[in-house]
Amino acid sequence: MKNLQRALVLFLGLLPLCSFSEDLFIGKASVSITPELPVALSGQMRTRIAKEVESEVIASAVAIESRDGDQSLEQAIMVSCDLVAIRQGILEMVRDRVSDRLPEFDTRKIFVNATHSHTAPVMVPGKYKIPEGVTQPEDYRKFLADCITDIVVESWNTREPGAVGWGLGHAVVAHNRRTVYANGVAQMYGSTKRKDFREIEGYEDHGVEVLFFWNREKKLIATAINIACPSQEVEGIHKVSADFWHPVREKLKEKYGEDLVILTWAGASGDQSPHLMYRKAAEERMRKLRGLSRLDELARRIVQAWDDAYQGAVQEMKSDLAFSHQVKDIELPNRIVTEEEYQHAQTQFNKLSGDVNTLWKALWHQRVMERYELHQAGELKPYPMELHVIRLGDIAIATNPFELFTDYGLRMKTQSPALQTFVVQLTGPGTYLPTEKAVRGGGYSAIVESSVVGPEGGQFLVEETTSVIRSLWPKTEK
């Protein structure tokens, strides 16, 4: 009898901790956002026309609702897209469409993020010279808004009682891409073989933060993967591609079914990329010995980290948990353009503006000139942004619209009371937000052309974000 009791205790100890309270409801959906070909690709300073699809670009949605009986207490719909950014106006288009189809849903509780794929369609008219017969940005914007609206509605309408869990793994995917030389000057993708090379500028965050969503039958129906790295390993090709997220999705769906929905979240990684900065020959040797492409190698690492996280999370499925979603409009101080920067921008604009092949660069400098002139006229307004902070049990999710340098994400995570804090960047049009150290070093991603908000605004964003997070954790829980 005692042996039977011990066996029963052991068996029960191996079962996942799960108490499905029917207070938490989860829905999910995904759709291809691959346009008709040919299409112009975003992410480089030159026009690229894609006539092939290497892998489909995808939009995915997860809806969460908490209830007290029939009364809805809290809501969130999170959407991720294989895009370079969420350009201005797209979220507003989605919210307008959703409000017509889901009048009971608070559309402010929707956020949409991009993975920063450089092999997805252009969404901004006038930025590139796009020939006739190629999908135009305005047409793609409408198509995209319709696709996102459809999965937002579907995810909301298909929600059912479920549970959520979270875990942490590790994978070397991101590398800080800014080199610093003996004279203090920094350069994106600068050579590390130069004799005057001194350091890689900043930290790398190799944590893989993962959320898991199960239905009442304890079947995994969705997951969110948060990596501090943009998806731009194949950024220069002339094909539509979801980059490393495609093989990640394929590998996970092989295990858990084709209907698994995967939210792909780029963490704070404005100074990161998957490109190797040193030890390249050794890395390439190991990749070839494994018989993998570079995308498959990155996916192998991510999925292994995901598996590590799942082994822990599956033991603690939770449906009776704190759920709060705060949306706050904040204004960040602008990065002020100096007289010297203005003169440089004007000189470059005059050189580039007459050539259609340098249109992107000319507009880049023109925006700096406009900011300077607005500041001089006393008409420069603070940078507005929408901040989302979600508490889901022990974890927090915080959004921002930038290519946010990794150090800011680390500040948020270390100052957060949450067990894990998921920082989701590019929930908007995306400009770089560099650190003070990066601004001193200069170079692309840290110069004034690259950023509208500077280090002062970055620290303000950290403080605002962590303040909202702390407000969701009563003092008794800390």
C-alpha cells in the first residue's frame, strides 16, 4: 500500500500544475501578408524589386481576455508581422476596420509589431522610385490592413478557455554590430581586423523569452518568442523572405501542428543583427559540418532555446492569474539638430536630390533639415508614442516603436518587478534610439539622420515604461 501511495505521489508530481478556471480566454489566427509580385522591398537605401518568394511573410495574432462570469474585465490582441516596421497610419487603418467588425472591443488594446525583416514590401510612398507594373506601397498598405484586421477579428471570435505559461532559454543569435576604434569613432559593421580596432561597442542579450498558450485540452495553440535581434540575416537579397523566422516556424509546426500560431517579437536590438562580427571562419566551419544554411543554423539555436523554456513552462500552466493591459500616450524629447549637423545635411541633400537612385538618402538628409528649421522656428513638437504594458501573471510585456538600442531594454528588465520582462520594439515606424556612448562614437544608427529621439528621450522612455510596470505590481508582491 505504501509503495502504491509513493508511486501515486510521484505520478502526480510529474503532471503539469494546471487549474483551468475558465476566467482566461485565448484566441489565435495567422495569415500570409505576401503581396502580388513583383514588389519593391524595404530596408535598404536602394530600390530592390522582388520577383520571387523565398518564404512567405506572415502576420500572427493572439487575443487574450479575462472574464468575471459574462463580464469582460481585460482585453489584449497582440499582432506580429514579418515587416521592416509598422509604418505610420497602418495601425489606425486596422483599428478603424476592427471597430466596425468588433464594436464591443476596445481597439486601443491592439498593438502590432514588426520583426524588422529587410525583405518585405515597401509601405511608404515616395521613398523609392518604383516602376509601373510593380505592387505600389498604397496598394500594399490597404492589403496589409485588411489582412491584419481579418486575423484580429478571427483571433477574438475564436477565443476559448485556456492557460498561459512562460519560460526562459538562451541562444546566440544577435551580435552587437558597432565597432569602436582607437580614435573613439564607431562604425556599423566595421572591420574587427583593423589594427586600431578596440572594442565591440555594447552588450548582447542572448536570452530567449517565451510565452506559451494552451487550450482547455492542454494543447499548445500559440507561442510568443522574444529575441533581442532583428530578422535581417538575408537582408540584401531580391526576394520576399521572413528571414530566420520562417525555419523557426517550420520546425515548431513539425512538432506541434500546422495550426500553431507563433508571435515573433524583436526585443530591444537597434545595435544588433545576426551578422557575425568576428570568429567568422570557425562559425562557418561548424555550420557547414552540420550541413545547415545560415538561416537553419539560427533557427536550430532558437528552437533549442524554445524547447528549454517549454520544459519548465509546461509544468506551470496558469489560467487564474493577474491580467492587466495599460495603454499610455507619452511624449519624448526630440534629439536636437545642431547647426553643424544642419549644414552637413544640407550639403548632402544638394548632392543627392537630383538622382532617382539616391532618392532615399536625399530624403534622409531632408528630414534633418526640416527638424532643424522647426526647432529654430519654435515649432518642433515632442515625439509622441503609444506605450503598451501588459501584466500576465508573473511577466510583463512592454512595447516601443523604435529600433531601441539593447542597453535600454536591459535597463527596463533590471528595474522591472516582473519575473520576466518582454520588451517588444518596432510597434511603430521605427527610428534608431541610440545610447549616449553610441552618439559619441557616431556612425550610422547613432548620427542625427538615424534618430529622431536621442539618449535623453531613451532614458525617459525607460523611466516611463518601468513606472507603468511597477504600478501593476502591488507593493505587497515585491
